[in-house]
Amino acid sequence: MKFDSVSIIGLGYIGLPTAAVFASFKKKVIGVDISQATVDTINRGEIHIIEPDLDMIVQAAVSQGYLRATTQPEAADAFLIAVPTPFKGDHEPDLSYIESASKAIAPVLKRGDLVILESTSPVGATEQMSAWMAEARPDLTFPQSHGEASDIRVAHCPERVLPGHVLRELVQNDRVIGGMTPACSQAAATLYRTFVEGECVITDARTAEMCKLTENSFRDVNIAFANELSMICDKQNVNVWELIRLANRHPRVSILQPGPGVGGHCIAVDPWFIVSQSPEQARLIRSAREVNDSKPEWVMQKAKIAVADFLQRYPDKTARDVTIACLGLAFKPDIDDLRESPALSITRSIAASHPGTVLAVEPNISALPAKLAEALTLTDVDEALLRAQIVILLVDHKTFKAIPASRLSEHLVIDTRGIWQG
């Protein structure tokens, strides 16, 4: 089975690196995105996201003619759908982006094509995607009706990469490949072996979908334990960072580090897909989500207490005189990704409720999102420490880790990541 051309639908944090890697292996890659600005940026050989080394690979791929971007799907031998899967309402999965993508590529499908859903999805989403394509193209056959004899192969292969290390992990990590039939799985494995050095592990589509949700739910539950522990220790006047350091000396204990919450497009979202489909059984998974979702509110309460402490020390001041510096807006260290970021949520809420100035420090972005620009001032570390009386560490960027303790001695500090604990 030969795939001379590959189309990537969605050129975001997963789609663009995937497109670039395929192109670097001399595949003809057609990237599709609804944003004309994104398309134009890529066609200039530039990138619109931050990911180490991605700019060089995209520039080379575009200049050599292996990668180009467009807003309209075109014919290809394989299609990878890497669009968002957020939730809506009461944490219900929103498959509208997948529906739009599948219907967009349907007119250009031909017999023998392969369609892979990479977007993290609730169980059954791949089958639903195939049904949408079948409805749009009754002249072609699909796995749900014709099994191994279908004209179109359909599979699910979830991404499992770490922002900041995406290019390396795309190549080195194992891939779980779930086809709607064995032939679909084999076709998808053949495509991924173009660049994947890890093992391509074959399963069915539903198991592949559940695998990604399980991985992120496992991590969410473990993070929730650490976050819950931090709140308990705060009430008991115990240093949680020292406690975890000591507990982890046990040979079979490995507690994670607490934080201000859980963010990103995976861990903060995916467990809800399981809960929505199995609400009575997913009790622990739901509880973990609720613990992690509650942590930002706990941090905001600590900020209010800090303001009150400052005013008690300086009775001639008012809350309007207090400047708060929030260090970090991204959902994890040393990236620019603000999706589902608890740090962003906390900073936004503090800015909405605090009558004084709120400074935001995020060294990985050059401008605030439009919704925040009116309420916040984006500045650098030096100015923030000079102007603020209260400093809230929300993301453990390397820039913040380099701040010496001596520069914080005059501030009220809320360190949600424990980087300044001794």
C-alpha cells in the first residue's frame, strides 16, 4: 500500500508538526485549515505556534515543495483529521469540528483512500465520522457497511505527544492504531511507519479511543491526589512540598507535584468524555476532575487573603493601592499554549475582582488575548517585581525558576508550584 500524498485537516499544535514530519520524509503534504492567516503564514514557510525546531522543518518543507497549505480540501491518498474536540454544556463532547472536517473532505474522497481521526474523541466518534462521510458519499462504501471490502479505510490513532517535545515524540513514541476493520488498521500502520520509530500497536477503533481517554484520566486522578493533598496540608499547617519529598522516598510511592489546577487540551477535557458516557460508573474520574477544577478557586481565595494581609500590615493603604503580579498564563512550563489554562483563568478572575492593578507575566507570548487586554497589563518579570506587592507564581517557567529568593523578600508570595520552597 502506497501513500504518495497526505492531507492534514487542522494545522494547530498537533496537525502542523505532523504535516511537517510527513513532509520531511518526502511525502507530498496538503495542510488544510479554516484560518486564512494560518494558511498564509505556513505558505511563507513560517509558523503560528511555538514548538522547538518546528520553524526550521516547516521552512525547509515549504521551500522544497513538500508542504503547502490551503483552506479547501483537495484529493490525497490519506487524510488525517486533527481538529479540536472541546466540550459543550454540562461537559458533553462537542464533535462539531470532526463533523465539519469529515463532511469537508467527503467530496474529494476516492476509492482506496484512508481517513484517520487523530483528534481525542469519545468512544464511537470514529464510527460516527465514518457515518457522516458515508452519508455525504453514497457512491462509496465504508467499513460500517462493507467491512474489509469497503472502498474507504477508516481508523483512529490518537496523538500522545508532549508540548515542547512534539517533533521528537511524534517519531519516537509508540502509536496505538485502531481501525474499524483489520485492513483499516494495517493501512494506517503502513502510513505511520513512514516516520514512526516506536511500535505501531494494532487494536480496534473503540479501544484506541478509550486508550487515550484512559491515559489522560489516569494522569488527572494522580494530579488530583496531589492537589487535594496540598489543600489539606495548607489547612493543617504542613509544608506539602516537604511532605511529598519525604513520602516519595518510599520505594512504591511517587506522588506528583501540586499546582493551580489542570489545563491543556487533553487532561482537563478528556476525562469528561468518559464521565459523559458512563456517569454512574465513572465516580473516581469525576471526583478527580472536580478536585482539579476547584483548585483555581482555592488559589483565588489565597490571593484575597494575601491582599487582606497586606492591608493589615499597611492600614493607610486600600485594595486599590495593591498591585498583584501573576507569573505565568500558559497551561504548562515553557510553552505558549493557553488552552484550558488554570493560570489564565485565575489571572482573569483576579483582574475582574481586584480593584487595583493586575500584571500578567508570560514570557512565551508577545500579546495578551483580546479578551484580557483591557483588564490586564502584560509585562516582564523585572517590571512586575518592581511594581507588585503580591506575587502569585502560577506556572514554573524556567524564567521564574531563575528568580533569586532575595528579590522576593519584600513581597507577599503565593507559590502554587513550589519552586521557591527553600
